[in-house]
Amino acid sequence: MYAIIENGGKQYRITQGQKVRLEKLPGNADDVVSLGQVLAIEDGERLLVGAPYIQGASISGKILAQGKARKVTVFKYKRRKDTKKKKGHRQSYTELLIEKIEVEA
């Protein structure tokens, strides 16, 4: 059984018991969160596809950690103009353990 969810403008294929890093979600470690933007669910014999989301479907998971990803360096310059700009960015994330995938029949 797997589900496809939307989070932060990206789509993730998740299964029960999987650890996944999503965009920052509110909450602390060991909190239980529910994700409602489920695009598709496949349970072995049937595939449910939403338009755009499946009504009554939810994913519940436990927050394992809140953190920041590795730094991405952005460097811009213009040749022959003596113009340079160096920036760094660390994206916040939430590490989630998927506990339950459920859909109301």
C-alpha cells in the first residue's frame, strides 16, 4: 500500500513505516501530525485518484526531528563589472515517520 501526497509544492510517494523529510511542519518531536493533501492511494487491488485530492483520506505520522538541510551556496556575478554576490541557504525540514494511511470508504 502506498500513497502520493503533496507538500511544499512537491509530490512524495510514501508507504507505511517509511521515514520521509518534508517541508517544515508545525510541531515538536514526538507530536502526531495529520496530512490531508492526498493525491492518490493504491492498496493492492485498486487505485484511487483524487481531483485534485481524495476526500476523506488522511496520512498520520509522528515527528522524529525538526532540522535544517545542508547549506546550498548561491554565487552570482557579472563579468567585467566587478559585481559579485555570495549567499547561503539552509532549508528547514521535518522528518516524519509515517504510521497510518487511511481512506474513508
